[in-house]
Amino acid sequence: MSTVGKRGPHPEPTALKLVKGTRADRVNTAEPVPSPPVAQIEPPQWLTPEAVTFWQEYSPDLIRKGVLTQWDVEAFAVCCDAAARRRKAVKALEEEGEVVQLPMFDKNGKPTGFRVSRNPWTVVLGQADRQLQSWAARFGLTPSDRAQLTGGDGRRDPHEDLLTG
């Protein structure tokens, strides 16, 4: 058995295909479907308050459209976590700047001065950006995914907000 993943872009969730008006022969009608939630779909306990804020902003629309189900909680939580880390990194960079002075030490650990370097928050921001773009696309939250949305019947209504309506 090969350990190499499938080629090409990740397949879109069936719910997104239906909202986009994808041709019927390209929709998996045999896809397993989660049972309707018995209770409200809640964010996992491990999410930070900042990530829960993102969850609360976007989950109602995604749940209403059938894109976020009980099976998707962890995946969407990762998306929310990346958004929260991204927001935190942006705030830190605004406060500290993109270039900072970092201390230098000799072989005995004694401070010897400073060096100018890129702020380590730029690394956090880059990683969070990549994760957020990847996971947000899977839930139809990127501009290119949104531009492809039509109605469930394949007709586009420019007056309807498709993710909230």
C-alpha cells in the first residue's frame, strides 16, 4: 500500500458542492452524513477564548448551511485556533515591530550585546496564515470559494448573502 497522498486539491465537502450548484454527476450521493445534532454544536474545551470568538463569528452560518457538523468540530476548531494565533501575532507585531533587537551571549551565557533580527512573531504569523488559508478553504471561507457559491439550485442571487442567508 502506498503512503503517498492523493494528488490534486482536497475534495470539497458535498454541502459546499450543493451550495455552489455543482453538477449532480459530480456530487457523491453515497457520502456518509452525520446525524442531525441532538444538542447545539459547541467548540471544544481546549480552544482559547480568542479562538472561541472566531468560532462564534462563523459557526452559526456554517451550521445552518450544513457545512459544519458534529464530525467537523475538531477540524473547524483548528481553523479557529489558527485565526486566533494569527490575530495575536498581528497585534504583537504592531506593538513590537517587525525588526527587533535580540540579546547575544558568549559561550558562558554572559550578555555581549544585541543583534538586529526579524521579530519571531513573523514566523508565528506565517504559520498561522498558511494553516488558516488551508482550513478556511475547506469550509468555504476563502474569497475564491465564496466567489464560486451560487444557490442550492445552481442559480446565483446577488442580493442574498449565501453564507448567512
